[in-house]
Amino acid sequence: MVTTEKGFTLSEALVAIVVLSLGLLGLERMHIAAIQVNTIASRLTQATTLAQDRAEQLMALPYNDAMLVDTTGPGLSTSYTDPNPPQGYTITWKVDTDVLSTGTKTIIIDVTWKNRASQPKIFSLSVQKSSI
């Protein structure tokens, strides 16, 4: 009488575990890459928000406010630095008067930070303020 047993051999089970482990390792690498990309996106979003907030603050000031004075002629700009930026960021802005047209100030806001490799990254935002 011949009986056939059903099931997996030990070697088949080990091969299946190895294949499953390799697949899970690939998924883990994708997970790590996703975390890194999310961190990069978060820093850029924070820099964008900081630049927009600074732009709104500067646009709300009077045209001749001390934070918007251009001590140079058209084509040259006066630089300012935020004395208390959030940790890890630097916020600067440059003011140039009468570049595009008379009675306007061009304000360029730069937010800088360093990535994981300590390379500087920058987000710039430019706005125009009218004397009217």
C-alpha cells in the first residue's frame, strides 16, 4: 500500500522564507526612501511658508518703513537678515527701489537651510510693493 503525504519539505519552506525575506528587504528600502523624500518635502514646505509669512509682514509695512529702506540706487539692493529665524533656517530679504517702475520696491526674500549632506538649499520669493 502506497501512501502519499501532502505538505512541504523543509527545503521548500526555507526557499519560500528566503524569497519572502528578499521581497521584504526591497520594501524596506522603498520605505526608507519615502521617509527621506518626505523630510525633504517638509523642509521645503516650511521654507515656503516662512518666505510667504515674511512677504506678508513686509507688504503690511508702510512704504518707507525702516525694514524696507533701500540705501543704494536702482539695480543695487539693500540686504536685511531676520535676527530670530526658526532653528535651522536663515531668512534674508533684499530691497531695491524703482527697478520695474518708479514708486515700486522689489523685495526678494530668501530662506536657506541645509539638507542631510549639509549642502545649502534656498527658496526665493519676489514681491513688488507700490508707494500708492
